[in-house]
Amino acid sequence: MSIKPREIDHVVLRVSDVPRAIHFYCDVIGCVEERRRDDLGLIQLRAGRSLIDLVDVNGEIGKKGGPAPGRKGHNMDHLCVRVDPFDEPAIRKHLKDHGIKAGPTETRYGAEGNGPSIYLQDPDGNTVELKGPPE
């Protein structure tokens, strides 16, 4: 038997301000809160077929990971969210309306091949890539 990855199941982010992170991932990125384990400091957000798990740095799980994310150390390089449709003007307006600065749209390689993508930062400084369809 060999392992055959199909898609990202979930990504876990350690966050220092849970309400701020929920606002960003739900109101700005469009995820939906699916499950919450307050006893563990874990909030699971639905991102299409995948999950983004937010772990409170002050919760049971979060304390095991060391210091909170910040300029001197991140908990990951970036999270890529496939966006459909990829309407660049509408995406940029939406981000601007939420006070989010976005980088330039560039062609980058992803799971489906080369396509447009935009990098931005979440409230904890994690890089989020919004990825469009392949060319």
C-alpha cells in the first residue's frame, strides 16, 4: 500500500486572539465555524472540503506549542485557500473593505497547476494565499 494524498484535510494555527482570528477567517475569508472545543481552546472552521483549526495559545493545546506567534517566529509558512470563483476585483474590494492589505496577484503553482494567487496576512501574521483556478 502507498499513501496517496488527495487534498489538505486541515491546517492548525496557533492564535493569540481567538475572536480576531474568527473574524478574519469567517468574515474576510468566508469560512464557517463548524465545531468548538472550549475545554481544549480549539475552534474548527469549515473551508470548503477542508478545515482550519484555530488553537488559542492560552488553551490546553496552545500552551504545549510554546510562545505565541509573532514577528520572531511563526507557526507555519503559509496556508493556501483555493477560491472559486477567483474574481480578482471583487476579492480586492472585499479585502480592502475589511482593512486587509493584499500583495500583487501573481501566477503561482498549486495543487491544480499554475494559476493566479494573492498573498495577505492574517491578524497573527500568518501568510494566507488565496488561489484561483489553473490557467
